[in-house]
Amino acid sequence: IGISQVVQLPIAVFASVGFSLYGHLDIKMGVMLGLIQAGAVVVGAKMAHYIAADKLRRIVAVALIGVGILMTSQVLFQTE
């Protein structure tokens, strides 16, 4: 999990550069989301040490399935 966080950093940097080139970079929103993510990482890491591996695996699986359903429904039922 730690490695995936390291891989995400250059992706976020390049995406931010791309958005800034087109004038679509919202620094206030980025800082707010970054702070929320940092707090969530700390809380999640602490929780991961107290929850049994099988239960943690199920929690992550349910969360990912839920996000997948949400994203799919947004694509299928989007109104423009």
C-alpha cells in the first residue's frame, strides 16, 4: 500500500501541471483534498493495525464494489 502512494505522487504532479497549463487548477480545492487525504491515511493506517486481515479485506472489497457501482451508475444515468 505504501508503494502505491509513492507511485501516485508523480501522477498527481503531472496531472496538476497539465491542469495548470489550461488554467483549470484549483489550488484551494487541491489543498483541502490533500489535507483530508492525509488525515484519512493516518486514521486508516491505525485502523488497519487493529482490524483482522480477513475483516479488513472484506471492508476494502465492499468499499471498492460500492465505488464501482456508483461510478457505473453515474456513467449510465448521466444527464447532460
